[in-house]
Amino acid sequence: MVKKNCGCVNMTLYGLPCAYILSMKICNKRLIRLGEMDPSWQRLRIGEEENEDGFSVMDECIGIEERIKKAPYKMKLHTMKIMHQLAFP
């Protein structure tokens, strides 16, 4: 018994089974199937490290800097504040 048009936050935003579906599965002692989740969760790998050699965000930083140069002054200040928070949490 699955609610086809579930509008809960977990299902609509995160692609995860909602509390209703989980409670029905628990009551009926059924497993949560991988196909019941959004494909992005199916590709998730926990505990596997990616190779970080050569990792760089310089191209992105250059792109951001070029875009900021064209922005209004107040937007430049706002963007700088956000970037500062990201760089120095």
C-alpha cells in the first residue's frame, strides 16, 4: 500500500520515502527497495574516497571573479561577504 501522490517534503525535495511509506513498511515488515528512492541516492557511495590529486577550483574562482567585476557595487559587497563566510567559517 503506497501513496502514489505523496506531497511530503522527503519525497518531493529529497526523493526519499516519506514517513507514511516507512511506517507502512515497518508495520508490514517489508524492505525499502532501492527503486523507491531518487536515482541520485542510488549512486551514493559511502566510505569510498575519490582521488583528490589535481583537484582545483581555480577555473571556477576565475569565472566568479569575472562575473563579479560586471556586477553592481552592492552585489559585489554581498558576494564578498558570502565568499568570506565560505572561506573562513
